[in-house]
Amino acid sequence: MPVLSRRASLLLPLGLAGLASACATSPEPMPPADPTGRADPQMRDLLESLQALRPKPIETLSPAEARLQPGMADAVKHRLNALGRPDTPRPLPVVRDLQIPGPSGPLAARLYSPAELPRRNQGQPLLPLIVYYHGGGWVIGSLDAYDSSARTLAAEAQAVVLAVHYRQAPETKFPGPVNDAYAGYLWALQNAAQFGADLSRVAVVGESAGGNLALDVAMAAREARAPLPVAMGLIYPVAGTDVTTESYMQNANAKPLNAAMMRWFFDKYITSPSDLQDTRLNVYGRADLRGLPKAVIVTAEIDPLRSDGMLLAERLRQSGVTVVAQDFPGVTHEFFGVNPFLLAQAGAAQRFMAGELQSAFALPAPAVVVPDRRRARRG
């Protein structure tokens, strides 16, 4: 057995103490970037890029803290930088920040156009118009975080896009964001001509909570007998309030969106539990969906909201609404706006949405059909 020198024996306790100290201060092991193990290789690379930015669990934070966390847009830039690729936004002739009137003051908005805006009496052809609502659970998210989606829609659908920001919870509870979204839609209709947009070819598009707002806007326009959009682009929409659906169970721990986050979002958004049964939130469960325009629905396999989109599609079809839906395997919530160079499925979803919107723009504008409430009550 080796014998330690006197000097070594004196230093040994110090070495053990240092080792114990190092172990005590070492960071906890990070959870897997893809807890489900079902992401395709490109999606997994993006999830690893997001994990490298060390986001904190949203459901453990205050709303102010949550708004500062990195998201998928940051992960895309991180991944592009790692590959030595430029992370500059997709170029468009027109990208302009605006302020538009809202129910309780100005709302931030951003205009995107694939062509220069017309000058007076220029006589150039009018483009379709898309009113777009970003995601973020009505609490987080911004025009900047979803800039890529709006740029993509403008370029791929060859349409003017007005991205409308809305007041967020918990500072503004339900239905404040719904009212803001509808005000943005009406303003877009009233001002379409100055953007070179065609008033008869308008669609609403939204992602996640923004998909919920796009639905609500179409229903509000129907009820008010206002011009209907020709289509609703619903990208993994929040379409119900049941957090026990099949996809909520399968993807309870998914990233970047999990079931605990959705419960946190609902808690911050509603004023009372009864709001969860409002037809503007529990859409597939309680809303009258008759008379709505064509719905183009995108869902992702690894997403708690996957069942929401599928249940909504079923209810819309039962209500006589034209539905075109596509589910994308191996990808997660927030995949739609990703650079197609990094994620082929994102490019496929973008082309699918743009193509279906263009098909809707080519058809006559839908007539406003308001369901007979008395007949519905008798039924």
C-alpha cells in the first residue's frame, strides 16, 4: 500500500474540500432538448440550439420575466450562426412599422409588401391582403418574434401583410386582445387601398394564440355582417380549453410548448373560470361555426395543440365550412416560421399555406351568412 508523504497528507483534506465545493457549485444537468424523442433530425438541431440559449421554464416565471426568454426565432439565429450562415431577415420591398387605432389606444402594427406601395393614380394591380396575428399565448410574443412568418406569407402568397400586435395579458385580460384583433381587421379593410390591397381578397392568418384571434375575428365579422375574409389561415391554433386531449397527454413535456405552459397562459388570460367556456375560447366545443370562410389548418405532430386543430377541422366540416388541413410529422409548435434551409418541413408548411390562400383569393368573396340564433335554440 503506497505511503503518503507528510506534505501530501496535509494537502489531501484541502483537495477533498475543493472537489466537494466544485461538485456543489456545478450546474444541474440540462433536460433533453427533445423530451419526446420524436423530433426529426433538423427539428432536433433547432431544439438543441434553443436549449443552448438556456431558456427558463415559462410556467415558473412572471409575465415580465417570460417576455425576456429566448424563443424559436432566437434558436434559428443561433443555428444559422453556428453554420456560418447569415441570419438576416428575408428581404421585401416594403417593411414598415405603423400605429393603428385600437379600442383603448394605438396598437403597434407592421406592414409587409412584396411590391412597392402604389402612388396616387399609378394604376398598378391590387394585391391580396392578409391580416396576421402572432402567437405567444396572449401573454408573450411580439411582431419581432414572428417577423419571419409575416415576411414568408407576403413573399409566398404574393400578398400585402398587416401584422397586428394586441394588448397582452395579464395587463389586458380576455376579451381585450380579441377586441384589438377585430379593430385591426376593420382598420385594414378601411385602409386597404392605400397599401395597394384588394378589399375583396382579404384573409386572416394567425399562429397559436394568434390562430385563436383569427378565428374570433372571422366570427365577429360574421355576427356584425361586416365583410368576411375569404379564408382563415390557422397555424396550430388554440381552438379549445380542454387540456386533457390526446395531444396534451402525448406532448405534456414537449418543447418549446408544453401542457404546463398552456395552463399558465390560460390562467393569465382569463378573468374567471367561466371564460374558458366562452365560444371565443372553447371554439370547437361551443361555438356556432356555420357561415365561416374556408379554413386552412396547419398542425404539428409534437405539439399539445395538435388535437385542437384536428377537432376544430372536424367541427368546421360538420358545420358546412370548407377545410383544408395538413399535419406535419416530426416537428414541434413554432416550426412554421423557421428558415426552410434549416427545416424542410417549415418550407413545406409555408408553401401549403400560401398555395391554399392563393386559391381562396382567386374565388369570389364569400357572402355574409349569419346563423339564425332562434333556429339554433329551437334545435
